[in-house]
Amino acid sequence: MKTNSLLAWAVLALLPGCVTETTYIGNNTSRAAQSIDTAAAAKTRVELAVGYMKKGDLSQARFNLDKALSMDPRSAEAHLTLAYYYQKVGDTQAADAAYRKLLSLHGSDANAMNNYGVFLCKQKRYDEAERQFLKAVAQPDYVDMGDTYENAGYCASLAGQPDKALQYYEQAVSYNPRKGQAWLAKAAMELDSKRRDAAGVSLSRYAQLGLPETAESLWLRLRLAQELGELAQLHKFGGELVRRFPDSAQAKRYINNDY
């Protein structure tokens, strides 16, 4: 059962363009000249493009991205957002080219590698995606290790590699113990492989962190109770599942005794 999703980052919090005013003093003369910070101006254009994409105005989004790249051809934010734009319009070949262009300009950008990995995984290019995720986590000073390992785990599960997926999920929660979705994905895989004790530890850790119960977490608790032969607990969690998430696929499965 799908228990996770790929994590990518768009550049949404961009700085506005700034204008600086400089005064030059010569022989008995002075003049004010305005110099535009082109990198900051390009970021503003990218911010506008993101806003237009959210509104569904893709023509204006592309217009502002083209402006951004004309101002700052090396802008990582512009190339990344251009890749998202191509994904939005369904041009996967152009999106791939945009990611490769981004990485040719910024070969040590771990966020770019992670995002390219997400794209490749969605295209079912699983081996290539894994290579990008591993390149990302190998970059010095990269801080989003948990997210990227979670992506690697989810992608490995889609590729039909449960042992590798479980290993990546374990690394994800090691780097970021509050990654609730990774704990649940880990527990699901442990239950699938009949590792009841390990699944119990994962679900207990999820609860200890104070993470909110979801349809998926209650479903996994129900499954674990069934594996342990604890019928009272099974129906306790099933009842809570139906009460709190009546429209969920898990609640419907419980009602139909499909567990």
C-alpha cells in the first residue's frame, strides 16, 4: 500500500529585487546613478513565475522565467522552476534537459540533485533516481538528509526493492527522527516481512514523538494487532479509524473485513 510521497522543493521564498543608489562626487559635480542587482531581480521574476504557476497562468509564468534567465543565466532557482514548468505542461523531455542544465551549472547543488531524483523516480527511471539521491546526501553541509533518504526509500519501494527501501527509511529516521511518514512506511514494510517486533517499535516511536494519528497509522496499528492475535485492540483501532477517517480507503477495508 502506498504510504509515502516524493518530496521536492520549489523556490518559493525568494528575495525581492533590490536597488542601490550610489552618489559620485567629482570636480564640483555630483551625480546619482542607480545600479540594479540583476541576480536579485531575476529572483523576483522567478517568484512571480511561481505565483503565476499556482494560479494556472502558465504563459505569464514562462514569460517571467525567460526574463529571469535573461537577467541571470546561471540562476539555479530559475532553472529549477523552469524544470517544474515543463513538468506542469507535460513536457518531460524538456524538464529533463532543464534539470541537466541546472546540474551542469551547479554540479554540487544537493537540492537540485534531490529534485532531479524525484523527477526521475516519477518517470520510473529508478536506478538513475537513486544515483541522484545518493549524490545529494554525499554533498558536504547538506541539511535535508532525512528528506532525501525518505525519497530514496519510496523510490526503491516503487522499484520493487523492499530491503533497500527499508534501509533508506531507517537512514531517513536516523537523520530526522520526526519524519512521521518514514516511520509509517518503515512499519508497513516490517509488517509485510512479518517483523512484528520491529513494526511495533516503529509505531511506538511514532506515538512517542507526538505525531498525529492518521488513517495510515491506525491501519498499521490494526494490522499489527491482527498479527499479534489481539482482537480487542484490532477492533479498537478499527473503530477509531472509521470514526475519525470514515471516507478513507483504510476505513472501507476495515468495514469490509479486508485486513
